[in-house]
Amino acid sequence: MLLLGLLSLLVLQSEGFSTSFPDETIAEFSVNVYNQLRAAGEDENIIFSPLGISIAMGMVELGAHGSTLKEIRHAMGYEGLKNGNERSTKRQATLIYYYFVQSIH
């Protein structure tokens, strides 16, 4: 079953998972989240997953419209990207996660 999950990841990769999604956008989002978490806490260790947060926000973004969609795109740093570019990446990342979860159960 794990082999099936790994093969599905390989297929998704070969079908163009590496889109023109800029690494700077993801890195900037990660640093912004870290800074917000650091400002909210005291001198505590911080553990978070930028990819997990990004995927969750991507799912929220897929259902958002109007001013809510604009606010999400601004918070995620997507306002400079071509429309739909980040959604395609989110869909592919969600599919990879889905196939991975299916492979371990």
C-alpha cells in the first residue's frame, strides 16, 4: 500500500507538480507566520508546519469569494501571482496529501 502511495506521488510529480509558484512567496509566508507566532508567545519553543498552514488556507481559499478571497490572497502573499496559479499548486499539494494518507491506512 505504501508503494502505491509513493508511485502516486511520482506520477503527480511527473505530471507537472513543479509549477511556476515562486519559492519566495512560500518563504515569505513562512517567515511572516513565524514572526506572528513569536510575537504572540513568550520565550517558548515554536513548532509549526508552513506547508500544513498553507494547504489549510488553500482549502479555505478555494471556497472564498469577493473581499474574503482578496484578504486571503493578500495574507498568503498571492496578490502578485497570476490568478489560479496558487490554486493549482494547492490542489496538487492536497492531492499528494490525500494519496499519502490513503497509502498509510
